[in-house]
Amino acid sequence: MNTPWQDLRPVQRWTMALLSAGLLGGCGGSASPDAAAATTVPTSTTQGASLRPGLGVISYWGSNADAYRLLPTASLAVLNPEAGIMATGTANTPVANLATWQRSSAELRARGVRHLGYVPTGYFRHDCDQVGVCQTWARIEAQVATYLTQMPDLDGLFFDETAPTTWDCTVFSAQYARLRALVAKYRRKGSPAPLLAFNPGIADACVLDGLQAGETVVVFEGTAASHAERETVLTEVTRQARQRGLQTWHLVHTATTSAALQSVVARARQADTTWIGVTSTGGQWQANENTWGAPPPYWNELVRLLETP
């Protein structure tokens, strides 16, 4: 199956639709529960109640510390200084304002907000360094090393672009294993296992088989309308992922009204997902829509909905 990833921007692309729950068959093998990280996830407030998803935010909000102070305790956020922590166009030079990001990270840690550093991985293409197209292993390693050695208050990493531009079910496990090996190489001795999140842009058995229990996978990124259309499939995908000990994440944009927001949250609860992020902005970066560039206008309502059983 060919996937037009090259025409889409990292984290702003639409999640590929599963045509049927049967797509979850296929590649053999499953993740070992022994690899599960010790992380706290949102749970139901009463037995039998719908799971309350936690707030998972793609917070590409620049270096404005006031914006990050909006994040409630126990939420999950992604920090993205400049398509990662490395300066644009360089393979081994951190962003000039690294100290600013270190302070923001320390403050988030003090407030109990879990947060991940953004790492683009180039859709499994590693022969060049071009944003949204390819990333060399040397630059990916530099990103991982800098985050883990220079930002000690981070809870983990968010690996974006973690699927190939031309579909190949056999490559996920090896690619994900190499990313994990980089994390292990630079993990501080005696520190907790970092929380790892992967955004492949597609929910498929090939992806799930490449992951390990305790890790997080984005199983949906798209419009509110698409989220509704794919409700049945997403519920099944999320169920199977959770059975494997994975945390799941839905990212929904173009939810333009309060009613749309409420519907998204209701579906996320029904699907039993771990994390949910919602914004009113569209996903067309070609039209200068900065999808995850600011908290949505209904931010307070979103937080309230997720805090209400």
C-alpha cells in the first residue's frame, strides 16, 4: 500500500483510515509485557464508568512560559523548540535558546505536567536532513542525546514521522528498536525509563507489533468529522492497543464549536483512549493553518470536560 506521506507535514497530517478491523491481523509477534514502563495513566473514577482520557497536548507554543502554565497537573504535553531541539539546518547544534526550554521543562516538572521532547524521524528515510521529508540517523541521535543530557526534567520523547512513505510492514520493529537503542544509550544512569510516544499516522498491526508495552501510540490524527466517521474502527484499534499494554492518543483538529468539542471528548471516552488532544484550528498547513500552535479558544471548557467524570 502506498501512502502519500511526502505531501504532508509532521504531526499535522491526517491519520490513514483503517478500512476494516481485519487490518489488525497480519504481522506476527506481540510486545513483551516485561518492557512496560512504570507510568501513571488516567483511570475511571468508578468501576464500570467510562474511562476519563487525560489531556494530551501537542503544545507547539513557542518559548512563551505563560502558555505552558495553562497545562493542568497530570496532563501530557509535547515541547518542540525548532522541529526538535537541534537548530534548523544543523546536525549537532542545539537551539540558541536552550536555556529557556530548560527552564520551562523544569517548571512543568515541578507542577506535575508530563512532557515529551519532539523528535522528527523522517518517515524511515535517513539519507538526508529535510524537515518533513527525511532525517539522518546522526541528526536523530543528536536530538535524542541533547534532550536526554541537556533537559533532565523531560519525561520522555515524542517520535514523529514513524512510518515509511512507501508501505512496508516489515520495517517497523527494526526502526523502533533502533530509536529505543538511542534512548538507552543516552538515558541517565539510575533515572526512570523515559516515556516514549510514536506518531506513525496509521493504526495497523505492523505498527502495534513494533511497539512495547508501556509505550504510547497516536492512533488517530485528523478532523473532528473524520473522528466521528471512523468511530467504530478507532474503538477497535484502541482496544487492541490497550490489550497489548500500550497507551493510545487521539489528536483531533478542526473541532470548530463547543458542540464539536463535546462530541469528540464523548467519543474518546467511548473508545477508552488514554490521551486526547483537541483544537479548533484546521490541519491545512499549506493554507497557513498552525494546527497545534496555540491553545484552542475553548481551552477552559476542554480542561473542565476532562476533569468531569
